[in-house]
Amino acid sequence: MTYRSNTSVYKLLLGLLSCSCLLWASAASSQSDQSSCLDTAAALDYWRPIHATADNENHATNQLARELIHCLGSADSELRDGISYDLLTYWLRSEKISTETSSFLLQTLSPNLEESYSDQTLLRSFSALILGELMRADNLNSFMSEQDRLELLRTSVIALDNESDFRGLVEDIGWGHLIAHLADVLWRFSLHSALDEEQSRLILTGIRSKAGPTAAGYGFNEGDRLARSVTILIRRQALPTEEFVAWLESFDAPTSMNAWPDAFSSIEGMTELNNSKQFIRALSDQLQGQDIDPAIQSKLEELIDLFNTLV
């Protein structure tokens, strides 16, 4: 009798729990649909209030950050750039993201850079921006291992070398700017306190691969963004002077032809010439007034004079 009574109560509780679980599952599913960014309108409705109250201490920022990274590849510029990138950057710089979540973001976003041959341009581009922010956070409060940093740097260098999307600001989509964003990751590495000579050489290799491309002309300050890493390396004396001079000597002649005067005979040649000019001028401007080795300064001036004659 008691057993039957208790069994009935137990069944009733199970029924109530099942209903509750269905309701919770339905609510969670609805929230997941909103935060996943598959439905842009629903995602904007979900994330706009969170973005507007980014400082709210009641926000579960670590869980939200894990959800928000799915919006970094959205074709909607507000969702991708104005909300996802903005919120993640703000929370990282405000130290509202735990080291555990930062490690999760690193492991989740790094593989996106390896998709150089896919059509996931926006996801690659904005993953790169957040990875740069993670490098900044690591420099202030280390959470990466030495191997983590080296793997990320190698991945970033390969991604920059392989990248074939040279678009900057894209109509109806907003900023793509993949070259600049990948360069920013290397810039964050150049600023890192754990920088060593091997990493410095990798950075120079990555930057050189896109300092004077023949495939497309830069029109959105890519030269400035690429030059920043080299500027920091030179200022930090991260490598012996002769290595920097030898690296600069790679601009003495084009990669696509025998000599710079030949550039005027082809579109590819003119593209490489103009991109190289932009880069060297940006580097020279950024180092203006800095206390750098005379040999490096002399080589830069020589290149500026060379490019000034090629008009």
C-alpha cells in the first residue's frame, strides 16, 4: 500500500521532471539557435542586449565567449565585427575571460587559420583578430605554453603565406582585411616578452611573403599593418643587425622578374612594385626618429631612393 502510494508519487515526479526537462531543453534549444548565429536576425536579437550591457557582472562571460566565437564568420558586419569581435576583445582586455576559456578559444580558433583554401574568409579573418588579442592577454598574464605559442606562430605564418584573399572593405559585407588581420597576429608576437630569435625569423618570413605580392594591389593600409611587426623587431634588436640588413636586401630586386625596371612591362610587375614601395615607405615612416642601427637606417634610405626613381 505504502509502496504503491510512493510509486505513484515517484511516477508523478518523473512526469513533472520530464515535462520540465522538455521545457528546459526547448528553452536551451531556442537560446542555442539564437546564439549560434545560424539565424542572423535571431542572433542579433540575442546578442545586442548583451553587447549593450557588456559590463554587467551577471553575464556568464566565459560561457558567452564560447558561444560568441561561432558568430565570427557571420556575413553580417554588425554581428561579426560590431558585436562578436567587439565583445570578445572587450572581455579579454577587461580580464573577464578565465585562462581556461582563453585556452579553449586558442584551441578552437587556431585551426580556422588553416582553412586558407576554403571560402571561410570572414571566419579566418576574425579568428585571426581574436587570436591576436589572446596573444596580448598571454603577454600580460601567461596562459600559453611555449609550444602553444610556437604552433600558433607557425600556423599564422603559413596562413599568411598561403592567403589569396586580398580584399579589404567589401561592399555589403564590411571588413574582410585578411592580410592585415593575419599580420596583426605576427605584430602581437613581435611585442611578446617571450619572443626569441627563432620566432623573430619566422615573423620576418611571414611578413616577407606578403610585403610585395603580385596577385593584387593593396588599397587599405595593408603595408602599414605588415610593417608594424618588422618595426618592433628592429626596435627591440631581436636579431643581429646583419640579419635585418640581409632581409631588407631581398627588396633590391623583384621576385617576379629580373630587375625593378622590368616591372613596367606587366601588371604583375607593377603590382609587386607598388606593394613593395608601400611597405618600405611604411617601415621607414614607422622607424623615423627611432634609435636604430646605422646599417639598417642606411639600407632603408637606399631602398627609399631606389623606389623613388621607379616612377
